[in-house]
Amino acid sequence: MAVNFSRRKFILALYGSAAFSTSLLLKACSNSQTTTSTTAAKNENFKVAIALPGIISDQAWNQSGYEGVQLTKQKLGAETAYVEQVAQADQTEALSDFARKGYNLVFAHGGQFDAAIEQVAPQFPNTFFVGVNGAVKGENIAALRIDHLQASYLCGIIAASMTKSNKIAYIAGQEFEATQQELRGLELGAKSVKPNLQITPTFTGDWNDVAKGKEATLALISSGADVIYQWLDSASAAVLQTASDKGVYAFGNTKDQLEIAPKAVLTSAVKRMDLAIAYLAELAKQKQLKGQIYTIGLERSDILSLGKFGTMVPEAVKQKTLSTEQEIVAKKITFENCKESGRDTLCVKKATA
């Protein structure tokens, strides 16, 4: 049951024998009391919540976050809640609401929440905040990172192998550390195959605006890009479908998105955020979660991997990509801090025999 709380929608699903069998209505009034179930009282429930920038049915980033807290309910018996479509201006309020309600662990699902986490966390020392895709850490702050660069490096190899115009593009909602690393991985992977190809990045300013996603895609195609790597939420399907309509290639992200546009999608950077979130929640329940940045890469193939390959990808390209993946896992290929053109970035380092 979805209800309105502080201008946003909440569902608080209590753990029980049947999913969603018991729920609580969170009251907006500060003097209202929330009734707890007998089971929750007896078990002193571990409470986990997540704040999402988009909707839980986007088949991408937000859905994976929602599924993560649902998994904590199934695996850990956690009492869970979520709030979706949290605007930037409402982030601190959303996180504070959960902390005031006594949630032990609060995930903020996106690097755009970092400033809000740093503002709110010191006020609620009994709540642990996790910035998914974040770059923050502190006494009761951790960040959960997928190694986006590793996956995009592999996609870059495929992109360079498939482009005919030698122009590929990157589309994301916002520019912050995680998207910059993903863009860098795409560049490094592509230029390992074709050093002189061109990569054009675009940040739409909105992860969910379908019109902006489609407009950006059309503009990049008009400029000659024939392979597009996208990281958007609700707008991702529009990018993939537009690419398919225009006869160019694209990559899925977060979910395996091949079925959205099978004529366009080469493969997907599959990021099982649900499993990663459940992993950190388990650490938190065991009181082993630390104020650090947790980064998960291709070594955890259950969490980070490539999705199904489109039929248009030649077998030789597929095998080269999978071979490179194994080299990354074996640390024969690593990515280290370096300077390039006077700026700090990451570069490829290959192990010497």
C-alpha cells in the first residue's frame, strides 16, 4: 500500500510469512504514533530503508535499489521502507524522516545524495547511511560502489569493434565521480582497439526524463555517433529504442536490457545492486559495516557482469571481450591513478610476464 508522507510516497513493508502481508501507515504529523506488529516487537526488527531518485518500475537503477531492500527483507527478516522520486531539494528531509523513524540502515540510491548524507548523518548517530554510487565515508557513513569502469572498459572494446563512423557516445543523467569513471572506462576500452576514435559525452541533467533522453540520443546520432553507451533510469528505454529506430547500436545498463531493443543492444553492463545492497545490509545487521567505501568489481560475477550479447556481435569480438574480463579478474589488467594532459585520471596497467 503506497501512502503519501511529506509529499512523497512511502511503503513500509513488514517482514512476515507473506510479502506485504502487514504494513504500517507512516503519519505526516509529528505527534502521530506508528503501531508496530507483535512480531516486530518480539524480534526487535532490523530496519532498512532506501531513498530513490526515480520510480521503482524503471527496469534500471531505481528498480534494482528497491529490489535490494526487498531482498534484505527476505534474507535478513528486515523491516523495510522506500521512498521514490526524491528530488534534489528533498533529499535531506527524506533521509532525516527515515532516521527519525528509527531505521538502522538507510541507503541513498545515487551519488547525487552525497551532500545530503554528509549533512544529515551527524544528526542521527544511531542510523548508518550508505551512499550507493557515492564518494562519502564517516563515522556512520559508507559508500557502496560498483566498479563501473571495469564493465564499461569491456563495453568500450565491443563499441570500438562495432563502430563504422569511429564515433561513439556516452549519455548519463548527471556528472559525478561514478559517471566520470564509467566514461573513462568506455574511453580506455575503446581506444585499446582504435586509438583515434572519438567519444562524445552528454549529461542530460535528468535520469528519468524520457524526452531529454531521446533528444540527446538523436543529437548524438546526427553528429555521427553510431554506438551509444547510456546510463539512465526511466529514460534508458527511450535511448535504446531510438537507437534501434535509427539503426545504430547501444548498450544496456544496470539490468540486462537486451530485450528492450534486441536489434540495437550489443550487451549490457549488468549491476546487481540488489545483491550488493543485501550484502552491505548483512554486514550492518552483524554490526560489521564500517565507515568506508566498498567497491565491488568483476571478481564478484554475481554482482557485476556483462549481460546477454546481441546476435550482431561477432564471435571473435565476444571472445576477446570475455578474455579481457578474465584478465581483469586475474589482475593482469588493472586501472591506476595517472595524469593525462595535465589532469588526474585513471590509466590501464598491464602486468608484465
